[in-house]
Amino acid sequence: MTDTPFAPLDHDIDRSVALQILRDATAGADDGELFLERRRSEALVYDDGRLKTASYDAAQGFGLRAVRGEVAGYAHSTEISESALRRASETARLAVGAGGGTLADAPQPTNVQLYTSDDPIAGASFPVKLETLKEIDAYLRDLDSRVVQVSASLAASIQEVEILRPEGHSVRDVRPMTRLNISVIVEHNGRRESGSAGGGGRVGLDGLIDRDDWQTKAREALRVAVVNLDAVPAPAGVMDVVLGPGWPGILLHEAIGHGLEGDFNRKGSSAFAGLMGERIAAPGVTVLDDGTIPDRRGSITVDDEGTPSGKNTLIEDGILVGYMQDRQNARLMDVKATGNGRRQSYAHAPMPRMTNTYMLGGQTAPEDIVADLKDGIYAVGFGGGQVDITNGKFVFSCTEAYRVENGKVGAPVKGATLIGDGATALKQIRGIGNDMALDPGMGNCGKAGQWVPVGVGQPTLMIGGLTVGGSAT
């Protein structure tokens, strides 16, 4: 692998030959493309006073797809060559059968560029990256004598893609990504608790290795850990819950967002299937999926089928108005593709996926929403969660939450889990803050074995009648 621009149709395969092979594979098909990719990534993990891992990975390859109706033939290879492409064409062609399809119109190109094309791996030398991680470790230990362990990681990657369609149209995109994570463990009187913070996006490393930036993240990780030292067992039962702004939008992403992806609705397996145009949320609830926000982790200039990303409204004032679509599901549902066809790599076929999914803010001050909470939980940090797409049922664990009684925020609680279902939760929203915020840039989304980077966001929200699982009686 070299640092020269990725141009496989100029160097590895003659462009006209590749186009003819693609056309042969998709003759009589409804859709198809050749997706070529080169990806390089680097990650350093500094744990408990030493460099634990330092890794560098480089890979490239192509995926060729032919689509006919609901069937897709897909073949991929790490070898970008004419012979490999011809073998892949034979495999993908099997999905087309006798043909009879009409090739869908090509996506309209865009000149918009949402992020830098600079390689973030080269944005700082290895010694500088390592020294930054060492400084984070030392800074946190000096900040509080209760710190017993620090783990800090710095990751950077660059993905270069070219997408060729049978009509001859092609599009390129260069996608950088960086991320800094910090976690800390504190101990006091024999009790240990942890906290974490981090973030990044489609930006260079400059900001992340700036002392002001990482010190802010380090202090936040320490603050969460120290708060949890005083946490009492969480209550259990059905109660109202206030969610903080920003990262708690991960609940929205999981419990609602997946249910608004086109494939689940076309197949009727989503809890929101068949509800287009109907009220599915409380008045004032507007939810968007927006891949066009500059430099954000979930943003994409074009999706992995070559469709420009979009700012798509999914729920407007409580009414379901749109789904997220790739090209295949959009065609089968007789709607337009929305720029949400995404894949993990050249070895994976695209499917409808979220980008940056968030709820718009309302008019209420967040402190007034908390003051209206008579007996419940104020959750501002989340860890892992699970959701069943077919019914929207979710379970989320809180990493930072507080007991609230008569509008007063009380002691932090430990072990709180939020249990409910997305369809009901949407209708139970009773307060929408004016403080909408996006997460700091740390989301990953899994679906059908594929992982892609995403963003989430929301304002402060009050949701009535969630089940809180805890340890207190």
C-alpha cells in the first residue's frame, strides 16, 4: 500500500474493460454497481501506564453487485484485477437469471464535500501520538489521588472509495475518521467505579491531541467516575424519566431509528410498518436523519451506492413522513433513495442504514423539564443497549443517572436500566428541551453483522411510564 491516491480504474484495471464487465453482469438487471475501496487504519492503546497495543492495518478490494427484484448477487475480492472481476461478474450474474429488468436511473452527482480528504494518520508522528497518551495518563493521576487506572486510545483511519455504475457514471469519496477515548477507574474506601469520555469525527488529529481538548475529555471521564463513587442502588418500577441532551440520543437511534429503515418496513417486520402518514409520536416530536452535517462521524458525502447523502425528515410533529432508503428498497417501495445505502466494506453489500439521527429541540428550558419530574430518574449517560426491531422493545443501561423527587435532583444511582418500546415511548414524550445537542462523535451501529460509524443527538426529554430496572426495592 502507498500514499498515492487510490485510482484502481486508472492503474489496476482499464476503466473501459471494468465498465464492460459490469455491464455484462447487470444486463437485464434492475440495478448494480462496482464498489472499489482502499482503507488504512492505525490505533494506539495506552493502558495502566504502558503502551498496550499499537496496530496498523491496510486493506483493499472490490465488491460487484447485480440486483433483480428482491434478489441481489454479490461477489467480492481483495485482488483488484481483470481476472478477479470477471470471476465476480459470473457469480453476481446468477441473481439476474433470464433478466427482464429495467436498469434504474443513476444517482445524480454532487460537488459537495463535507469533510477533509487529508490522511489523519499522517497528521501527527507516532512519537507525538504516544506522548499525548502518556500525558493523559499522567494528567489524570495528578488530578485525583483516587485514580487507580487510566486507559486512553487514539485511532485514525482513511477510507477511499470509487463507485462505478453500468451507465458509466462514477463517483469517488475520501473519508477520514479520528477518535480519542479516555476511561478512568477510581477507588475510595475499597469501592471502585469507572467513567469514560471521548469523541472525534471526520477531522484531523490536530484537535484531538490539543491539550485543551483532551484535558476536557479527561476531566469529564474523571467526573463521571467520581459521581458514581457516591451512587446508591437504583430504584425499580414504572416511572417518568428525563433524558439528557446529546449522547442519550442513542436510545432514539436504537429504539426508533432502526424501525424506520426501509428494508424492515418493506418486509413488514418493523413496529412502524404500514404507518406512513399516521401519528406515531407526541406532538412536537420531529426526528431527522442527516448525513450532510460537515465533519460529523456519521456524515457521508455520498452513500456506498453513489447517492448523495441527504437531510431526511422521518417524523414531523409526531407524524411519520419518511423512511431511510437504499436504492433497492426504494425501488421496491416506489419511493426515492435517500442516501442511506451503506456498507461496512467492499466485502459487504449495502443496506439501509442511519447516518446522524437526531430529534429537534423544543421550546422548554431543560431545568423546567427536570423541575416537572415528581418521582423518577434523570439519565444523562448511557452504555450498551439492545432492541428488537419487530416490536421496538429496548433495554438500555445508564452510566450516569440521578434520582429525582419533587423536581429536585438527588443522589446518583447505580445499576439503572431503562426498559420500554420505541412506539410507546414516542407517544409518551411529555417535555422537549431547547438544548438539542449532537453526541461528541463516538457512535457505531451494528446491523446484520455489519458495523458503520453513526451520530446521534437529541434535546433534554421527559418520557413517561418507562420501566426502570434497578436493585433497590
